[in-house]
Amino acid sequence: MDNQINTEQQVVTEQVNTTVPNQPEEPKKKERKKKKRSVLSIIFNILGIIVILILIAELVIGFLNMQKLSEGEEPVWCLEDKTEEKENKTTRTCNLGLYRIVKTDTDRETKITLQPFFLGE
């Protein structure tokens, strides 16, 4: 039994001795340095995302407003809502900021158009 304990101790000591402290280490892989993003680029990215979200929201609201106006209902949301009545013509203008929806009712037809904000009335 003593023999068995001695052989186990020899194996353990041999395993410890096999590692050489002066052995050269493997070369480390070059780590890529992360580029620091400037504060201005982060701000411009956030502003760009906000502008895109506003445009998408305005398009969705405009689409819903056109559906509501074509069915004769009130629009979902308008910045400014004007109604002008003349002899045989009723014009309703719903301003959404970037564009306006103009609904023209006459005796013969109903016409709904989209106009950009920079075109005059």
C-alpha cells in the first residue's frame, strides 16, 4: 500500500516538474482597438432617427386622414382645419405640417388631393 502512495506522489511531482517557467508563451493576437465615436456623430444619428420616425408617423396619420375624409368622417389629427363654402363648392383643408389634404365637394364630384406645404392655396 505504501508503494501505491509513493507512485502517486511521483506522478504528481513529475507533472509539476514538466512545466518549464522559461518556456516562451504563444504570441498574443492583436486586439482591434475600438474607435471612439464622437459625441457629434451620436447626436446626429439620434436626430436622424427622430426625423425618420416623425416622417413615418406623419405618413401614417395622413393615410388615415385621407381614408376618414373620403368616408365623410372627421380626420384623426390636423394642425389646422379650414372649411370654405362657396356657391356650389365646399373646400376642406387639413394641414398636417409637411403637406395638406384638400377635399373639394361639388355637385358632381368629390375630389381629395395631397399638396406639399410649400404650394400656395
